[in-house]
Amino acid sequence: MTPALTLKGVVKRFGRRRALDGLDLVVPQGSVFGLVGSNGAGKTTALAVSAGLLHPAAGEIDVLGLGPFRAETHGGRITLLPQDSRFPPHGRIDDLLAYYGHLQGVPADRLSADIDKLLEWVHLTDRRRSPVRTLSHGMNRRLSIAQAFLGTPELVLLDEPLNGLDPRESARVRDLIRERRGRQTIVISSHNLGDLEALCDAVAFIELGRLVRQDTLDDIIQRSHRITYVLAAPTVMTVLSEAVPEVVWQISSDGLELTASYAAPWTPGTLNAKVLPVLLRSGAGVLEVRRGSDLETEYFSLTPPLPPPPGAVG
């Protein structure tokens, strides 16, 4: 399968600073793909060079198997939601979406129905004829998301799409993105790792304009070969080691969290079938069973900590 987006050794400079320093990325077609990194890591720049808003100093970019972005080739097939997008304040929602729909090449006989559906998805149907200046920050963000999906582009690039949304609207937009999985390729840059963990098939960690790691979400958080048991009281580890000798255990300092790392032929089901009876018989009391790690833990383990602020006392 041809990747939807490929970056090879991409370099982008702003003056003497390298925002991208030989960045490599491969975004699978039909995936929901997350970009993770600190402020200034290069995430926004990576989206901008992919969409043709910035031109790289070096490297190769391939969008939808058709080479770097060209308006005559990629028009209507790719959209970008910038982090700080703004609409003309006096424009009306329906007029603006119709204008952007024409730019995307949406057929005139389909445009009104597409706008209706998208406004329903982002919960703005009742504001269809409202001017932008009357919208709250969250409503503006939802309008931007609707515009990004107008015309069903093959590749959608979203920079902090859920920023400023309340919990209910965030959940609504997450449902919209999940519904598009497999039909469109969606790349999301976000500092909210919980959102990415809930949405993404694959994730890339970026720091200092370079790729730190790219993999499927399952492999990064070790969902298929790691289980943590949270206990009410410590247990005797020799009993567990005898029950599942092939498993490697990590124990928290207080003995109340046991993390099992395992490989085939063990599965989560077969491991739990062995481990849980042992823990319950020992009187440890099982409070929680968690599969895998989480994005925050894995990101921190692979990237250096930020330096302390000037004047901080260690």
C-alpha cells in the first residue's frame, strides 16, 4: 500500500535555526496518525511543509504518492487545519463553508448537503447563518474542523484540533475522526496525549526537528505484551514467578504495582487466567488490571527532560 504521506530527510530553516533537521515520517494510508513533541519540536512545521505552505531546504516529500504538494495535482485532496486559524469575522458560516467547498471542488449539487452534515457533526446547525464574530472560541474551532473535512479530502492535517473545546464537544469531534478511519488519512498534532491514545493507530515522537520513534500505538504502549496489576496489599513474588516463569516482572517501590512483560505464546487472556487466581489466593486484593503502558510514560522515557528555568534552585 502506498503511504499517504512520506517525509525523507526533510530540513527546514528559519534563519540559523533548524525547525526540521532531517525529519523522516511515513504515514500509512487510511490511518489516524499522531504527532507528539514539545513546543518547538517541529510538528507544526512538518504539517506546513506537507501542505505546501512552506518549502523545505532539503529532503523529499511525497503526498498521496504524487510527489510534493502542487495545487494543480493535490487541490481538493488534502486539507490543513492550522493551530491558530481564523475566519473573517463578518462572514456568515454558510457563506464561508460554501466558498471553501467550491475551492475544494465539491460539486454544487452536493455542497449544501455536505455543509448540513458537517454542521450537525460539530453541533453548529443552529448557527448556520450566524456571522463568525458572534461565535465563541470553541465554536470557531468547531467551524474550523468542519471546514477541514469539507469535500472528504483524502489527507487531513489537524494541528491541535481539540484545543479550546469543552469535554462534550471534544468527544463529539473524536467520534467524527473515528468514523473517518480507513476512509481518509488523518494526521493529528496534539499536546493532549490522552486524546491521541484514544484516537490513533500509529504515533511519531518528534524532538528538535528529528524523528525519535514511529510505530503503531499498540507497539509503543506495549498493549499486547505488558500488563500491570494494582494491588491492595503486596504479594510474595516467588509464587508468581513459579506460576509464570517466562514472564519478567517489575515491582513498584511499595510493592503495590506489578508489571508483567511477556511474549508469545502468552496473551492477555491466558496470562490473566494464570496470574489472577494466584494473586487472589495470596490475599493481595486486585484493585485494577491495566493493559500496556501509556503515551506519556513512553514519551518521557524516550525524550530528554526540559532544562530547568533560569534561576531555578536544584
